[in-house]
Amino acid sequence: SIASSLLAHPSRLQILVAVVQYQTRLKEPRRGLCSSWLASLDPGQGPVQVPLWVRPGGLTFPETPDTPVIMVGPGTGVAPFRAAVQERVAQGRNGNLLFFGCRSRHQDFYWAAEWLDLEKRGCLTLFTAFSREQEQKVYVQHRIRELGPLVWDLLERRGACFYLAGNAKCMPADVSEALTSVFREEGGLSSPDAAAYLAGLQRTLRFQSETWA
């Protein structure tokens, strides 16, 4: 996903890429084709040309300026939300709440300085989950449960929109489960009603996701 706004960077297109490099169970090396190629480029050695095309993203943000947005983007899933936050801040829209998760604040806390600066300016509310910094792993879904009263208030009373981006393996289901738990505990809904509430958010595009394998 594009990770920058043209309002903030008119002449640049910024992306966030994690280089894919690992070993299979049989110890066979595997490298991501595109990410490894991008990592091998060296603009210091001369002009670099990257062939690309741009297509519209799948996330649609509210047009009304006072509608809060809740964004959940662990790891590189935060990329589209950096673009969205830059765009919204440039438009004077400050109701931005971001849940970001990674292994360690010292290794993969992407754009940490930028997020913290936006927090100081009152443009962003940031909640982090650093999964490997304590004995028991903490993920974004745990933070959502912990902040259930705030999440419920924003969705039910302030008409917030909820956005999710990242790896499609387990995280989306875990976040959805955390949300339905919030609906039960904070909204007093039964399990079927909590599931129906989430389905209603999805149907009205107040819950949108962009995930990949």
C-alpha cells in the first residue's frame, strides 16, 4: 500500500516494505522477489528507475470532518494508515485513533517519531502493542479489549468508522473477536446481537479491511 499522502508529499510516493527472507522447515532459503529487488537498489550509485502502476485502494474514509476513525495496522499493515493520517491531518481532521503492533519498539516500530510528534500536536491518539517486550505476548486485539469503553463510545455514540489492515492469517479474526467481546461487555449485547452489530458495521462500510496473505 502507498504510505504517504499527496497533500503532505506532493512530489513523492512513499511505501513501506518488509524484506521477505527466511528458511523453510527443510532449511531451504527463500527470498521475496520484489522486496529483495527493491532492497538491492542503491540510489547512491546513480539514478534508479522502478516500474510501477497505481490502482485505487480498497479503504474509503468518511467525508464528514468530525467523524472519528479507528485504525488497526500491525506491522506493515500500518502503511495505508500513515497515508490516511497524513491526508486527514492536512485537511484538519484530528479524530484519528491508531492501534499499532510489532515485536519490539526498538526493531520494527515504523515511523515512531512521526506518530509521537502527531500525538504531541493533538492530531493522533496512538495505542501500541509490542508483543515481545514482556513475558506474555500482547497484540493489538488485547489493546482493543483493554480500551473497550473507548472503542464502544466511539463506535456507538460518535459514529466512528473502523479500519483494519495487515496479514490475513490470524489477525483479522482475532480483532473481530475482540470487537464482539467489546460489544458484549460494554454494550451489553448478547453474542448473536454482537455478531449482528459487527455485520451491520461491515454492511454500512463503517468497518473496512484490507488484508493480504
